[in-house]
Amino acid sequence: MKILVCIKQVPDMESRFKPAADGLWFNEADLAWRINEYDEYAVEQAVKLKEQLGNEPEITVLSIGPDRVVEVLKKALAMGADRAVHVQDSAPQQKGPWQIASIIANYARDKGFDLILTGMQSQDRGSAQVGVLVAEFLGFACATTLVGFSYVDGVIHAKRELEGGLKGLVDLRLPALVTCQLGLNIPRYPTLPNIMRAKKKEIETLSVTSLLTEEPLAITTQFYAPARKEGGLVLEGDLNEMAQQLVDILQEKTSVVR
């Protein structure tokens, strides 16, 4: 079995974000970077499946971006992936989900992958489109937002998270693509020996121009911070005092109480 895991490097969500000078994305100066949280579940699930099948499957991890994405590839290798592919792109933020998915599909098309795993969505763009588009490009069966995964005799038994707290059960025959959601598993921390072994694993570098064949279907025209809103008001005192304060505020500022 050959497994491909698609991962993305995103800014740490605790960073302070501000628009870049061109107004098309955020300013990347002084940001900390990490592997996209949902993609960690995808890597972990691939490694768990490899272990289940006696370490026979080969796991390839792929990431698109500038030189810094090598760090997340190294983490995935230390978690248990076998090899990595870095699609060199100095400005991946200028490409929408359609183009990103086409790059991945063009790489994967002739490699004989049986299973592709991605995160449900990225934490920076949050489109949740790349995985399903890759499946469409390749003609793979697809299930999204997985919170449960098992594999028996060539069939994936998947539990999907649906709206309103509902769950859906889906069986998929290989080749297939699944997108991974919070709760699917608990990603492992790479051990020091595995980190050292990861340094010897292959990282192949490809140019994005060799894989990009699609024109954009949508482009970003403006990126801006939301307008600041007034802060909330904290009421203090006992229950009767706070109730009266609330009534006074509603009478003064709204037409709810007259």
C-alpha cells in the first residue's frame, strides 16, 4: 500500500496578525509557524495504519510552500512517515484551493497511491475544499471530516462528523481520500531517536511550475482586519442590582425596554 499525506505549514494561531502592505494576505514578519493542526491527525492516522499493517505501507508526506515548510515535513518524518516531497513555491497564498488541489493531483496521479489523507481544512484559509478537489481530480472515493477510522481487507470504515452533533458511517474501497477532523486520534510527539532518524530520510524538492497546470478560478482582491467593536460591559453587584443595571442600560441604549 502507498499512502500520501498532504500537510500545510500555518502561522501559530496565537500570533498577532496584520495585513501585508499589498493588502492581499497577512504580514508574515515575526510570525511563528507550525504544522496545521488537522494535518497532524492525518499524519498520525497514516502512521497508525502503517503499524496495523506490519509497517508494510510506504508513507509520503507532501507540502507546498517556501523553504520554511521543510520544518513541518521533518516533523511528519519524525512521526513515522517514510519520505517527503517539498513543492517549492514562494507564494502559495496567491493560489486558491483549485490550484493547490491540482498541484497535489498532478504529483499523485502516476504514483499509484492507494490512500490519500489530508486535514479537514487549513487553519489560515479554512476553505475545506482542497481534499475533496484532489479526490475529484483523481477520481478517488472521498469521505470528509473523519472522527473514526478503521481498515479491513481493502475497505475503510469511516465515521464522519455531520451537522448538529450527528455522525455518519461510510465504507470506502481503495483508492480513496479522507479528510481528518479533531477527535480522530491523538497525534504522537516525535521521540528523539525518531527525530534523529528523520534527518536521514529523503526530502525531494520539486518546482511548483512543473506541477501547476490550472488557471485560478478565484483570486483574493482584498485582505483586511475586521473593524474593532466596542468592548463588553461587566455588571457587578448582587442579583437585584445587576438586574436593575441591565434594565437601565436597555432603556437608555435600546428600544427593548421602555
